[in-house]
Amino acid sequence: MRIESSVTSVSWIPLGATEGFARLAFGLLRVAHYDPPPPEPLDDLDELVGTGRVRFANQLEAWIEVQDGRIVDAGQTGGGRSGITRVGYGQASVFFASVAMPDLRPDPEIGPTWARFTQTAGGVVGVPTPRRVRHQPFVQIAPSIPWTTLSLIIHADGTSEQRLVGASPFPRHWVYDHAGRLVAKSGFIDYDAWWREAFGTHTPWGAEDSAPIVTAVESALERQLSVAIIDAKPRFRRVQAGRTLVQQGEPGDDLFLLFDGVLRVEVDGQPQADVGPGAILGEMALLQDGRRTATLRAVTPCRVAVVPKDRIDRQALEELARGRTPAPER
């Protein structure tokens, strides 16, 4: 019996994810552009990459042959897909094609009832980016390289596991399973580290990979509320790692959308959960007596959208609260 499965990552640049001069180019000058969130579920990957809606994709497809409950053969296909980068205004825009790096595909690991497949893919944007860097050659002209390393485990019983095991610190990476369902996200973007370090030997093609911070996927309702929050033109707040966004017991009447980074939910000083980009936080204070029922502490540097309660539909917040796990504020 043949069993097939796959895992796909797409990489995109969310609003406000760049730093320094790049932020000026993306923001005030608008000669470069941020990307809207990819769809969920994943539909036409060729269209997403071909129209530049995502910067690149990594698709790992694999199969196993099972006889009498044991794996007797296995193989994999797929690879990376590089998109295009638009620079300029309207009809004056110039499109640069990315150059794909060679896919890295080690031999699969095969056990009696499981097989693990791994694949690294990435690409180089064709736009020169001169800059000072922290190690030799100390001045770099070629762009930095974005990439992902995916792992897929297929079991003889037909189940499979998809994981993001390595990734560049920029841009954001979303991971989808064989059915196109969003199953994981990279939780933290570090543009400066990527800009200054992710080239040459400091990539998987030079034998260096980096373990990403991977976070769970938010609920469908949270995704709907996220759109409403962005439409409300929120102000943004940055929180350094180790600092708190709110303290348990203090008054509060703002709702939060975690845009980037990882926040830890603490109740009475005890960690309850870690949440990543896309999470809606702080609704319990808005629905109850106006006091925070948990502390929200930054595990990594965080960027948070802050929205006053009068800009968000209360009924949607009540529905969100009913769907939560018992942990307050989450």
C-alpha cells in the first residue's frame, strides 16, 4: 500500500517587519511592499508564488510503501519555488526574479513503521543590497538568503507529522499540511540579524541552519478579529524581551493583537501558555471588571497592535472568550 503526504511552507513579509532604511523603503517611500497574509487553507501555490504574493515556497512531497504493517520503500519529490520582488511605483515598477538555491535533500531516515524526510529550500532576491556586516568580508553586496528546512514524518498507519525545523530569521514562515491546513508559524522575525548575517557560510548551504521559534496557529475567529483590528488603524507598541505588556490586577481597557514575537501568559506568577503572532489578548478585562486577569510577558522582542475597546465588536469578544481554554486572558 502506498501512502503519500506533504508539507509546504510559504514565506512572506508582514506589515512593519523591516528595520532601518528598509523600513523607509517599505513605509514612507513605498518603493517596496509588504505582503498580505497568505490564504488559509492553502490553495493555488503556483499562483501565490507567480504573482509575488509570497516571496518563496518550500514544498516537500513524500511517499512510503507499506506491506504487513512495515515500510518497505520510500521516496520524496518537491522543492523550492522562488517568487518575484517588485520595486518602484505602479507602472514604473521593476520586477526582480529571485534565484533559487539548490534544494538540500538528505536521504530519508526509515524505521520499521515510520519514515522521516527533510528538505531545505531558499532563494536569493536579485536586488543588490550593499551593507556593512558583522564578520568577513565586513561589506556585503549580494542580498541575504531566506530559507526554510521542513521535516515530514509518515507513519505506516497513514498519519503524518509536519514540522518547521530550521528557518532564516526573516521573513515570516507559515507551514501547511497535506490538506492545505495552516499548522504552524514562525513566531519571531529578526530582520537585522538576517540582513547582516544570513549569507555565505552562515546559511544551510554553508552548513549553518538556525532553529526557529515555532508557535501554534490562532483560531479562525482570531483571524477574523485581526482584520478588524488592522482596519481600525491601531497604534503599535514594542515590548523588549523580559518586559511585561500588562500586569495581572491592573486596570485596562485595550485589546491587543500580537503582530510579532512570543508572549507568555502568567497567572499568579505561574506560566500558563506561550502565544505567537495572530493571537488576540486582553479581552477578559474588557468583558469583566476592567482589570487584567493575567500578566503578559515578552519571551522575545514583541510588536503589538493596541486597540481601544470601543473599536471592537463586543459580541465577537464574547464569542472569543467562550472558545478559550481556561487560562485567563488567553
